[in-house]
Amino acid sequence: LFRHALLESVKAALSAPLSAPVPLYARIQRALRQLMLDGALPAAASLPAARRLAQSLGVSRDTVEAAYAALHAEGFIERRIGSGSFVSAQVKRLKTDKRRAQAATDAPRLSQRGQKLLASGGLQDVLLPRPFAAGVPETRLFPLPLWQRLQRQVLKEYPSRALQHSPPQGVEELRRAIAAYLNAERGAQATPEQILILTSSQQALNLCATLLLDAGERLLLEDPVYAGARKAFAAAALELVPIAVDEGGLQTAKLSAARALYLTPSHQYPSGATLTLERRLAAIDWARREQAWIIEDDYDSEFHYQGKPTPCVQGLDGGRRTVYIGTFSKSLFPGLRIGYLLLPPSLVAPMTAARSLQDGHSAALPQLTLARFIEGGHFAAHVRSMRGVYATRRDHLAQLLQSRLGDFLHASVPAGGLQMPCTLREGLDEQAVISAAKRIGIDLQGLSSLYAEDGRSGFLLGFAAHAPQEMDAAAARLAALLRRV
Amino acid sequence: LFRHALLESVKAALSAPLSAPVPLYARIQRALRQLMLDGALPAAASLPAARRLAQSLGVSRDTVEAAYAALHAEGFIERRIGSGSFVSAQVKRLKTDKRRAQAATDAPRLSQRGQKLLASGGLQDVLLPRPFAAGVPETRLFPLPLWQRLQRQVLKEYPSRALQHSPPQGVEELRRAIAAYLNAERGAQATPEQILILTSSQQALNLCATLLLDAGERLLLEDPVYAGARKAFAAAALELVPIAVDEGGLQTAKLSAARALYLTPSHQYPSGATLTLERRLAAIDWARREQAWIIEDDYDSEFHYQGKPTPCVQGLDGGRRTVYIGTFSKSLFPGLRIGYLLLPPSLVAPMTAARSLQDGHSAALPQLTLARFIEGGHFAAHVRSMRGVYATRRDHLAQLLQSRLGDFLHASVPAGGLQMPCTLREGLDEQAVISAAKRIGIDLQGLSSLYAEDGRSGFLLGFAAHAPQEMDAAAARLAALLRRV
């Protein structure tokens, strides 16, 4: 009854290459199961005795017995003492329409919102930074032994808190430490109750886009603008209205009716411009008049190299119409996955509920460790030390650009942040340079794609994650490349 | 010019209680700034000399000087040598309409989708488990020193990978380890390329709800059903169609036209029923016929106490119409924040893009540590050991319920999972018992709210996170309470 063709199918399945390891008994079990689901072994058909199948396949009898036992446990076969194994009456042939199955594979049936999301493009952050990758800090100078010591302390003192679920709003110790930091260093008006801990500023942007605006509603944003923000807003199906930026930041005279405004006031991304006080006040006036929200993304404000960083808009506004986004990805390390929102009191409950439905809560252990790191003064010390390192690297890159690349690139040296925008000499093709540079180990982030239209060609060069000698070597290679192009 | 009233405002601000610490100079700075923003100190007004203000406030001159310097850096004041400090021309009074501001505080201007989300209610997982909290594992027996050793190894070998950004789809080592586990232990058909690492099964549910269905489209789900799933689907504005469950799991004869079906086939939540093979095949047939998706939530399938756990629907389906959700929150610990999706190949790119826009990626360090934990055989060993512990606790609870609580509760002992459903004797009020129990340190999860309508009263009692003696003590207290009610 167990025909030769069936045996050959099983043998073929056993010799087929696998993309992931599966035990031998399980492969036999699966091959038999597939024959049943395909209808080749219909309900009530009898299976060969384990000993005989083992011989035919050239495997041990125990292996076949294990496969049969598994099929039995799954309900695929019945075993009657004395009369062997039969395909169970529960089994029926699964219908497969090859044409339909093929169509399903080629064009997944995504929702319309899913298609919109896919069209807006995903995000891919820089993994292992090569010069001149932008948006990433230097992690090789992070005080990892100290961090690990604090983590061990936390695990010892609070093993259950660290391993079990933690509150969706974030652990209180960390919310307290962040509020104190924001009040002292960023001129914010923050209480621990207004802080919502998230995994990233990307999550904050996503929550703002969804909870503050409906599909089709107007959001004003900077032009040029941070791509992660634009994509999050586009994915939420908002109407995006770009507002031009100059050396004083976003041109507030051009603000128009809208539900929200996206701002990077400390160091505008990518231009590096700082929003003037006059424009900050104008933006707040606009928001109060329009009953609109200001989404203030303060992504790398810790790193300001000339005087004190400007205090945040949230503080000037008294936090009434401003939603403030902060992150530790730039000031500590991206793998930490801790960002946060400082919210008007009325938004805390809705945002926390939304976050809990989106992904529960953030891990407690990094939160508790970070709280201790801040409270112990280590955060302030690390930021101070990195500010010195980054200032030196910024100056080094500025000097390199002038001395080695001045014929091709014109830099705007920013007062803060982790990257420097440069315009490319007329006649050179931004995309061609990016591709050619990639092949020689240099990562360039193009500027033109960050503009709504007619963006000028150029690059946003990261200097924070690259030591001076690494930038030297890369600049020499890039200069040679640009001379060839 | 600096009138007495203004001085009193500053003094009042300095003596006001603060919810978060702010340095003294910053408090003076803020008080002065507020006077400017309120129009009490208009543009061009002169400020008192630092020495004089210091005397009036009873603080050191340095403190006032620091406040003035900060106001100057912010652009609020101009300082002219010989003639003192003046409010800058950039400053203008911020309009405040008290009525509108108040209205804004009371009723936040949320989007309609935000309101929908808020109405569906947030999720709050159990924090520090007391008996009989459900849905949480025993973390006190987790091999933390071993885990910490593996984590130190990872940090030593890959410091940059662990601290920098990591791929949105998840680190390859972990995707490989999970695919191998699913193939060997869950009868899945998985390759590492089909795995998407997330922070939780909640995130997986959220992504499925948004990417597979549009607002208003029909999703079939089990009745009763896991609240976290129902809320995620409701928040995505889907039309939810409950399908009754019996001892064979979801009644597939009642399946109707829809875009997707939510299933917990291993141990139906909360009934504990295992979906029969016949119904598994019927569900797959339905999905292929309807070109619908099966969302298979295999949340605690590692813990099955009678024979081998049933293999997953994804394996029977060949992964064609099935999206499989897994999590390490139950098998290891919730604070790990690692769940995953096993996807049909055509859904990998869209889901990864959506995830990257939602919150970037998961932390690399726990992923790399977990990959090593699985590859070293420690995951299998831990699950095996906990399966024994949980089986004992399940039996202990079943026996306790019979001997101590049999007059009030009738238990259905499940073949697997971390909790046991019990119906409450007629005439007792579920909600009243839950509230009274909470006051004596006992957490009860009500059953009736998990039903679409006319849910029977009862509780879902967790047994996994509670030692036998802890359950003994709680059962005695609960019995006394029930006799009183």
C-alpha cells in the first residue's frame, strides 16, 4: 500500500537542503505529514511498519518510531495494536491552488495603510559607523565598566523589578532623574509625572503623528528636515507642509494654519541653525492662537560647543502647547533604546495608553541603570567629556574640509550637534559620489533628499563617531575620489 | 523702574514649592523670564543691577550674575557696559487666554484615532506578581549569573555592535537560533530570513492589526479572548467578530468571510483548550479560500504538561497564510522585551519597514545574549526545568482549589500554560470578590470581561510565578474571604 512513489517523496525530502537545522526524525515526520496534507496518503491509508520504513530509508528504527510517535501526538495517525498505523480520520487534504498561492506570494495582501507605510520607506540607521556616518555618537569612549557595575547593583537590589514587567510610563526613578536634568540643563518646566519613557525618539514621533493628528490633517515641518520624522509623519498619512529654514532656523513668518509644527530648535537638522529667541516666541504665539501643537525634537542638544545651549521651547511655553522629545541615543549610546516624551499633563494618559497597546513598556533594567547613572553624576560627566571630544573633532573636520576637500565641498560649521553640512561644488553628482564613496569604505549622507524640492547637492558629514586619524585617512581617499570624478 | 511688585513676584517664585529640583540661579532666571513673557517687564525695560537684586533677594551676587548670564545667552537681555541690563527687543509678550488655556488642559485636542485608542483602554501588565497573578512566569529561578556571564562575553567581543544601532529585522544570530528552535520544537517551517525580532508579542499584534487590515475590515477572534489582542485590534479600528470556543478550541464551523483570524491554538487564552488537528486544517482551508491571514499567537506553548505540545498551525500551512507570533516573556522573563514574528516571505519587507518607522529596532545586547543562551542549550534546559516546576505548581493549585476552595470555585485544569480558569459559584459577584481580594494582597483576573457578551463569572488563576507555600497562604485567605462574602 505504501507505494514506491511515496517512498521516493520521503527520500527526496530527507535529502533536500535545509535553510535551518531540523532533527532527522522530524524531517521524516514532516515528509509523511506533507503526503497526508497533499492527499497522497488519504485518511484511513495504512503506513508501513516502522522497521520496514527504516530499512527503506536507511535510518534507525528508533528514528522512524520517533516520527510516528510525533505524528500520533499531533493527531495525524492512529495506531492500533496488531494492525499498525493508519492516517487519522481527522486528516483531510489541504486545498492548494497553485495560481492563487503564487499570486499571494508575489503580492502580499497588505492593508492600504500598510501599503502607504511601505511606500514611505523604512528607516535604516547606521550600524558600524565608518567615516563620515552621521547621527551616531562615539561609543568606544563610553564608560562601559562603570555602566556594568551599576547594572549589577540594580540586578542585585531589584531582581524581580528588573526581570518582570514594568510600568508603561517608565520607572519612576528615571522619570525623576530626567525631569531634574531637563529643568536644570534645558530650561524646561518638567515634573516626573509628565515624562513618558519610550524606546527611541522615533517611537515618540510615531506616537505624536498618530495621537495628535488624523489622516489628512496639516503638519508644518522644517525644510530641509530629518528623514526619520518626515517618514513617520508620512506613514501616518498627514498632509506635510514644508516651511523654509535659514540661518535663524525655521522662518516663523511663513507659519500657516495647521494642527502641529515639527521643530528641531537647538540644532536644526540638517542645517545646524539655532532657532532665534524671537522665532521661538513667534512659534509659541502661533501654537496658542491656532490651538496647535509644537513637536520639539531636541535630539542632540547636549552637544553645543559655543556657550550654553539655548533653552528649549517647552520651557518658554510652560509646556502648554509643546510636546518635547528627548533621547539618550546621541548622548550615551543608540543600543540603549531609551528616548522619552515630556508632555502637557493632559496628554500623559492618552500617550501612555497608546504606548502600552503598541509595545507594552520599556525594559526595566536599562531604565534603572540609567537612573543611577544620571543620579550619580556620571551622565553629566560623560556629556561634558564627550562635548570636549566632539568639539575637537568638529574643528578637525572643518580644517580637513578646508585643506583637503576645499575644491569640492563648502562646509557650514555648526555651533553644536554631531554632524556638519557641506554643499557640493556645482557640476558634481551627489548620488554618484555617494555610491563611489561607499565602495571605498566611506559613508556619505546626501543633503538634497532632505529638501521638499530643489534641494542643493551636498552631504551631511558626521564627525562624532570618528577619531581624527580615521577622518584624515577617509578625507584623503575622498579627495582622491573627487579628483577622479 | 524695577518695581516692588516685580520683586515680590520673583521672591514668590523662589519660595514656591517645586516638584523637581532646579538650581537657585535658574529659578531667578525663570522668574525674570516669566515677567518678560507676561509683559510685566517689556522690551527695553531695564533690570536692576545684579548686586542690588542680590541684596533684595538675600542671595549671593554670583547667583544673580549667573541668572543674568543665562538670560543673556538665551537672548532675553542685552547688557551694555556702563548702562546695565535691558530686556531685549526680541522679547514680546506671549498671549495667554486663560479660558482657552484652561480648556486646552481639560480636553486635550487628540486626533480621532487617538481618542479611539484611548477609549480602547491601555494595557497594564502585572508588575511584582502576588498570588494569583496570571500571565507571568517565575523569574526567581532564572539563571541570572549565567545570563550575566554571557552578556559580559558579548560586550567584550562586540562592544560596538552592542552599543550602536542594530538591524531593524533583528540580529542574524538570534533569527537563526529562533528559526532552528521553531523547526525542531514547534513543527514550524521557518528560515532565519522569515523572522522579525520585536520587543513583545504586543508589538507583533499591533503590526498585524495595522498592516494586514484597514479600519472597518473584519477580523475573527476567539470568544473569550486575550484582552491585549482585543485592545490592539480595537485600537486599529477593526470590526471584531467573536467566534465561540469549546473544549476543542475555536469552533471553525462558525468561520465566516473576513480578512484575518486571531488564534491561540496551543492553549487557548483563557480556556486552556488545545485546537484539534481537524480544526487546524479547517482554519487553514478557510484562510486559503478567503485569501485571509491566520494570526497565530503561540504565547506560552513551551509549557505543555501532557505529552508533546501540538505543532503550530504555521507548519501545517507551510507558512503561506499564517503569521506566527512568539515571545520570550513567558519562557524567560518579561523584562527581556523580546518577541518575534515568523512571516510569509512576502510580508518580511513591509513588516520590517513598519517596525523601523514605529521604533527603529530592538536593543542588540539582549538579542546577542539570547542567541548565545539558546545556542548553548541553556534555553532548552531552562524551559525543561521550568516545565517541571510549573507542572508541580499546576497540580498543587488544582488540589488546593478542590480541597480549600471547592465550595466556591470550579477549576478546569489545563494541559499547558501558566494559568488555570475557574468558574465562580452562582450568586457570587466576580467584581466584588476581585476588589476584596486585592485588599488582602491577592490578585485575581476576572473571566467575564474576556467574553464578548454574557461571560460566565470566574477567575484566571496564575500558578507559574507563585511557590506552593505562597499559594497555600493565599488560598487560605481567599477561602476565608469567600466564606465571608
